[in-house]
Amino acid sequence: MPSMKLRLASANDAKHIADLHADSWRRHYRGAYSDAFLDGDVFSERLAVWSERLARSDRGAITVIALDGDALIGFAHTIPAHDAVYGALLDNLHVKVEQKRGGVGSALMRETATVLTRRNISTGLYLWVLEQNRNAQAFYAAMGGICVGREIIDPLPGGGKAPALRYYWPDRATSLLVHVSFR
């Protein structure tokens, strides 16, 4: 995608990130998250979270956004040193539905690995993906992630619980920087 730009998010990006996050949850988390929660005001809940997250620049979290012109098309949020064994937690990775399978997700993951490397954070990288989300699992496997565990996430936002799989990149820089886009 030649016109795609990647950069670190700022507090001014909270609304656009919240909008994409809410849309992604509504599209992909049915059956895990309650319908009442997903059909409710998920945007306001996500806006509160993202406004607070992006206002805290001192906590070391990394939020990379992908833009097509001025339009947000994806984001990745990572918490360094989250786990003593697995390292940095890729807490969120969402791409606009129209942009999926176009290289946005892999570019966000590679840029996240690059930022971690620049900050001398040499841990592994891991994430949780809902077991029902088979497309995301295929993407993470194609990006070199190894499924290393399964747990029940309880409670989920809005209540309820669901099984999730842990994907892990023991050497995130090598694993993510050498893989090509998932297409």
C-alpha cells in the first residue's frame, strides 16, 4: 500500500482509534462479548479508554497507527515488559475491514517491533486472540507467532468469558522484521 504512513499515536488520535476499535469488536467479537454490550455505546467506552491511554505518555506503552492520507486504517497498542516470561504484550491490533489482507496488520507489527528495538526492549512479544477468531490466528501464525497456550478470559469487557489463545514471538525483532505481508 504505497500511500500508507505509520507513526506513533498522539492524544489527538483517540477518537479515530476508538471508532475503529468499537467497529472491530462489533464485527469480530459477537458470540464472545455480550450482544447488549456490543449493541450499546461501545464507542464511548472505547473513547474513554483510548483518551486515558494516549494521555499517559509516561507509562512506556507504544501505539502505532496506520494512515491512508489522513484516514486511520489500523492501529497496534503494545505494553512493554508486561510479562516476565513472554515480554511485551501486543494488547490491540485492529485494521479497518476494507483494508484487511492488504499488508496493514503486518506493517503495524513490524513497526511495533522496530519501535521496541529502538527503545532497547529486547523481550519477546505475545498477544491473546479469541479462539473464535480463526482469521486472526492464521494471520499471527503467518507472521511467525507460535500458539503456546489457551486460557479462559474472564471477565471480558461487558461481561462474559471466552477461550483465548496466546501467540508468542520469542525473538520478536527477528520473527517480525523478516516476515512478508500476509496476503
